[in-house]
Amino acid sequence: MAEDIKTSGQDKQNQSDVVKGDFSTILIGVGTILDSTMAPLSKIVAQALDSLTVVAKQILDGVSSSLGSKK
């Protein structure tokens, strides 16, 4: 009887270890997926912001020259 209780306790421990292992594997997989999708997206966002900066500067230069010529 004591042997059965000890064995069932070990089985529960082994099952919880498997669940912990599976959960960590899932987290690592999700992290890898997020990392692989976020890297290209961050490059796209950086390029878009650079383009917006260039366009904003051109607009401000145009407004400045328009106001400057009216004076």
C-alpha cells in the first residue's frame, strides 16, 4: 500500500514536470515567433518614420520659403 502511494506520488510529479516542460517549450516557441515577426516590422516602422521626417522637413521648408517670399 505504501509502495502504491509512493509510486502514484512520483507519477504525479513526473506529470507536472512534463506539463512544466511543455509550457516552457510553448513559451520559447511563442517568443521565437514574436521575435522573428517583430524584427522586420521594426525595420519597416523605422523606414516609415525616416520617410515621414524627410517629408515633414520638405513641407516645413516649403512653408518657410512661402512665408519668407511674402514679406
